Amino acid sequence: MHDKLTDEQILAYVEELQMKVAYQENHIEVLNQALASQQKQLDSLQFTLGHVVDRVKQFQVSNMATEAEETPPPHY
């Protein structure tokens, strides 16, 4: 035997669903804001890293002296 839902039960279900949707919409907005903030931080870090890489590439690191800096060997 099928129980018919009363108008009050249907209204209660609809109200419950509306609350759940409102709750989810709020959480989606919070997550969206967090994602936007993280994207800004990522963009900033990528920009900074690009500059650091450019600066490092400008350095000529060598443990050996250039010919101009090399002292002549002593003559025996």
C-alpha cells in the first residue's frame, strides 16, 4: 500500500532541499574565493621564480680563473 505524502510533508522536503542548496552554494562560493586567492599566489610565485631564474642565468659561476686572471706559472 502506497502512502501518499501530505502537502506538509512535501513542503518540509522542499524546504530541506532549499536549505541544502543554499548551504552548498555558500560552500561553492567560499571554495571559489579560496581558489582565486591561490591562483593569485601561484601567479606571483611564477613571476618571482622567472626573475630568479633570469638572475641565476646571468651569473657565470666557475671555479677556474679566466686566462686574464691566471697567474703565470713559476719558472724553475
